[in-house]
Amino acid sequence: MKNKLTAAAFLAVVGTAGAAHADCGDVSITEMDWASSAVVTSVANFLMTNGYGCNVQVVPSSTTPAMVSIAETGEPDILTELWTNSSPVYGELVAGKKLVELTNVLSDGGVEAWWIPAYLAEAHPELTTIEGILANPELVGGQFHDCPAGWACDVVNTNNLRALNAAGSGLERFQHGSGETLAAAIAAAYESKEPWFGYYWAPTSVLGQYPMVQVEVADFSQDLHTCNADPECATPAASAYPTAKVVTAVAPGLLEREPEIVDFLSNMSFTNAQMGEVLAWQDSNGASHEEAAVYFLQNYGDVWSAWLNDEARGKLSALLQ
């Protein structure tokens, strides 16, 4: 609670600092409707406002509306934590010069995979491969914890399990009714140090709080994954999930209008471990996205300071001392 209140007070003190120097003009940036994206936006907002003097407008959005807005209006200026595999038109917009890709804002990409707890991997290293699990299903509790019905992973996981004949090896698929219960299952397993095996993704607060080890399933094949993603796939075959490319992209006009901001955004990148740790802190403290951003700024100074030019770094170093 002390950390949370300190962060809130800190934001209140420096939130208007950008008004003292108007080096940068108006800049608009999306805030996508999931936790890690909101933290990325809050960090970028803070650094652009207090380091570069921008007047930042945050635009609540999600992937599809953001793509439509860019295509039709050329706004907002900045789209960050854009999962390119979730937007079929992304490539078209880049090719048509309506959108410019700057960097992988999640340097590790978005990861979907099958996992076991780190303590289970340490006790039974053979469980870090799907062959080891299928040979010893009792060591993972005889269950595969799956995502809810209606999620894309529901279809992919079902087809992968069919391809592996998991049921024939004694592994039962347990489908959770919501993302919350899937997360709660990991937390409960950790509390009791019980077996657990199933699907999850990163970066998330769950994997930031509970160390998990990825299970080797099979090499990724685009053709096999495409079939596995189809509920009517007649011949499923095991394939790992692809690593999703997660980027910051901008409207072309920003390159000429605010080149220093473009340089900064081109450098801004988080590892999944960094983001997972920040999200875990946010979740544990019931903190807002803005407070999580301040937590990142206070604890990862060596990371964000490398993103900035000398002038912005100097301004922010003075504020954060």
C-alpha cells in the first residue's frame, strides 16, 4: 500500500511537468484494452510528456477499431502493443504506407504455450517435453488445463491433443470456464506445490508471479498450425504455437512532425520478464496502469533511460532522483 500511495503521489506531482517546456506538439496514442498494453501506453505517455514536452492524448481502443481508424483517418499517431497476428489488414496498411512499423515493443514477442510449474520441472525434468508428460501423466495430475470455449486456443489445443492421442495416454482435458479460473488454477497449484500442466500466455501477471517452464511440444509449422486452428481440421498434427510479433507502429505523418518521438518509440521495448514482473506487482498491489508505469520507471531506470535522447534523459533524471 505504501508503494501504491507513493506512486500515486509521484504522478500527481510530475503529471503536469511537460507543460513547462513545449518542445513537442500534440501526439495521440492508443491504449489497448488489456493490461500490458495499458502499462506500455502509460510509460510512453509519461516519458513523452515529461521528457519531451508533448501534449499527449490517450485514445482507448482495441486492435480492430485502431486499424479502421488508421485506414480511414490516419489517426491516432501511435499504435502500441499491436499484435500483428490478430490483424489481417496490418500488412496491407504497412504496404500501403498508411502505417509505419517502428519496433518490436515486446522483444520476446507474444508467447502462447503449454507450461508446467518450475518446481515440477525441477523435480521431474522429463516433464519439460510432451513425450515425458505422455509417458508419466500421473506426474502432472492426469490433466491438461485448457482455455475457455470460444477462445482461439480452445481449437488449437484440442487439435494438438488429438494429434498426440493425449486421452489415450491417460491425459484428460479440463476446460476452464473463464480466464480467471485458469489463472486461479495456477495460483492454487503453486500454493500447494501440486502438479499442473496446461495452456497459458505471456506476458501476464500470472507468469510474472508464478515461474513456469515451457513444455517442448513440437517444432512450429505454419501449415500444421493453420489446420489446427480450424475446427474442421481433418488431419491435426502436433505443432507449437508461433511467437506473435508485437509492435509499435505510427502514422506516417509523425515521422516528419515529431522525429525525436519516433526515435524514442523505436527504442522502447520490454522483455516478457520485465513486463510480467511489473504486471505481477500491479496485480498484487491492486494498482492502476499509471501506478504500474511509475513502478517500472522507479525500478528499471537503466532500461528506459537508454530509450531517450540526452535532453529528455536529463529532464527525467532530475524528476526521478
